[in-house]
Amino acid sequence: MSKTTILEVYQDKKGHYRFRLLAKNGEPVAASEGYSKKATAMAAAKKLAEWVSSAVLVDADKKADAASKTTGKQPSSVTGKKIANNAAKSKTVTKAATKKVVA
């Protein structure tokens, strides 16, 4: 059982390269879109690993604006309601964790 978060890059049955987030028990939690080149999938996985460390968790049921809480000001083009709605649509929960990219 792994003690770190793993982003695994693999080739699917159709020949596209994808990366998936694995839980500590090794089960896949999330998967990416397909990429035609392995290098592109690796770059996307590395970028995600960077972004996750500064991700903001938004509870769509709460009316609080996550952006204003973290920056002290609201983005000019996005309201808190839009952020919450987008989070609800994606149903993605992001948690900062130790990360490792595996080829």
C-alpha cells in the first residue's frame, strides 16, 4: 500500500495516453482525457501535481466564496456562485497531498 498520492500514466486500449489518480489502496479515483503522445500526458500529470498543492476545496452547498477567502478579493470575472456551480457540476473533490508521477 502506497503512502503517497500517485498519478500513473498509461496507454489505454485505443492507444491514447492517460493519467489516473490512484488511492492509497491502489484503486483508481479519477482519470484524465486521452492524449496522443505520452509526453503530453506526462506534462499534464506533472502540471496537475503542481496545481493540487494549492487547490481550494469548495462545498457547493455553502454560499461562501472560496476565492475571496483565499485571496481576500473576488475575481473580477467570476462570482462565488459560478465557482460553486462549476464545482457541483464537476463533482471533483481535490485534496492537497504528497504527489509522485510514475511513468
